[in-house]
Amino acid sequence: MTIAISARNLRKTYPGNPPVEALAGVDIEIGDNEFFTLLGPSGCGKTTMLRLIAGFEHPTGGTLEMFGQDLLELPPYKRPINTVFQSYALFPHLTVAQNIAFGLEMLGKPKSEITRTVGDMLELVQMSPMADRQTSQISGGQQQRVALARALAPKPKVLLLDEPLSALDFKLRKEMQLELKRLQTETGITFIFVTHDQEEALTMSDRIAVMGAGSIRQIGSPRDIYDRPAERFVADFIGDTNFLPAQIKSVQGDMAEVLLASGTTTTARLPTGVTREGAVTLAVRPEQASLVPPEEGLLTGVIGNIVYFGTDTHIHMTLEDGTPCVLRRQNTADSALEFVQGDRAGVQFAAHVAQVLKD
């Protein structure tokens, strides 16, 4: 894989009393033609990382390269990088086409090339019929398409996207998630996307870096991050997770035999580097567990709230050891729930479903 962006021990500390460490020695490699997402809660360092790549901030230490070239030697305007912000910053007195052309004009491109590129960009973002409208006369979703077209027009090697979907309503945001992935695939440009929205990250990304407290906690494909979280922070941040106390009895390869609080045993996956025995926490996703009669369950407990969500139903339980547990059951025509609030029930999940978490 050709590496587009590479960071080694990248650090950023803001002065203060005490100083604020926004990035704490980040190592990362982002591939060419990759949709890469920096995901994490507010204050985790993801936007700082983006601003360092763009050149809007200078690191306290470490290295940052783009296709093998030292980025830190280049001012922002000389980096083949464009950014789309939360605020699209379009010129309301200019037309859609004029907004897209603006950056090319500032670069001194020939008029014929500008006309051709603007036409190509309008077609790419499916905005050709809107070319002569002012941006104040189009919807928020259309404005976002114009901002993307303007950023893509100079053909940057890397496009940075700082939570560009946050201002859109739910339905439009879902549509634009697919649109962004289409644009990345068609252009072949490396997209680095910043978000705190787990669904956005899972929907669009080739790989995700989950960030917390200025460091990268785990990097992997959406499926790896969701199905095989390495630590509790990642498992807790990505989707809903049940955390179950257990004891590792034995280890064989990347699997462990574990003893649950109920006294029953099952098998669980081990993250890389974990080989010890003893007390651990297991992660089990709500959709991976099912309700069964008490005598058939690996765990037992009492049903609390039953919440209908249309596509599925969430069953909230308290297990016998006091641990909270949530199960998610898909709603179908014949999926009537045979349990009611207050019933004692069992919780069952398949072997190899549970994931042991690092401390």
C-alpha cells in the first residue's frame, strides 16, 4: 500500500497552567486512495490532527510526511491538501459555478481549464442544473455538495473533512454518507474524515482510528473495530456493548476458555498480546445475545424495561450479579416477545462471540 500520510511520535501541546496535551505521540499511516476516519469524542485530538496535516497548526514534536515528503517544511498554501469544514464558507453573492471556480482562479489556471474543470465537478456532485444559482438559493445538502466540488476542483492529493455532515438533518446526512464514499471512490483521492458519529465512521470508512485523550486507541476496518474492540474505551464508544465480568481459565492461541459470574463457561476471543489468566471483562454486543428460558442461559437475570424501536426491540435486564445487560431483538411479523417486564430469563450467546478486553 502506498502511504499518503505518515506521522511518527506526533505531539501537540498547548501552553497553559497546566499545559494541554492535545496529541500524545501519535503514530499513524494513511494509505493513498483510502477513506480514513478519525473517530472519537470531543477533545480527543482528532481535529488537532487534521489541522496539523493541513498546516493550520505546528506540532510540538514528531514527524509528518506526505508521500515521503516532509510536510512540516511546507506552508499550508503549498500543501496539495484541501479542507471541507463544518461551515461550508461559500460566497453567497456568487453562483454555484463561480464558487467552484474561485480556487482555480486564485491558482491562476487558464480560463478554458477552469470552465472544463467546473463542468466536471458539477457533474461529479450532480449539481449541473444548479450552476447559475446563488448559493444562498440552494439547500444545505446542495451547499455541501458545492463545498466538496470546490475543494476537489484543484485535484488535491488529500482531502480533509472536519465533521462536514453535522449541520444536516438525519435523512440528508444518511444520503450524504453514501455520496461522500462515492466521490472518494470515483476521484481516487485520499479522504481523511473527522467525526464523533460512530455510524458515519462505520458506513463510509475503509479504516477507522479511534482516538481518546490525545492518542490512538485502535486502528482497523469498521468490522474489526466493531467486532473485535481491543479495549473497553473502544468497545464502549463504538455502538452499544454489554460488559460482563469473567475469569480466564485457559488460553489456546487467540481464544480463551472463560468462567462467567453465573459459574458457566464459554469461549471468548483474545485481543493481540493478551495471554494471561485471571479476572477480565468481556464485551458482548446486544444483537449477539438472545433471551432464553432461565435454565438454558449462560447467564440469568430479571427483565426490566422493554423498549420498542420499530425495527427492533431492546430488552434491558439486571443479571443475578447486578450487572446491567441489554439485548437487541429484530422485529419481524412473527417475533412476538414471550417475556414481559419482571420475568426471570436467561441470556445466551454463541461460542466465540464474546471479546476479552485489555485492561
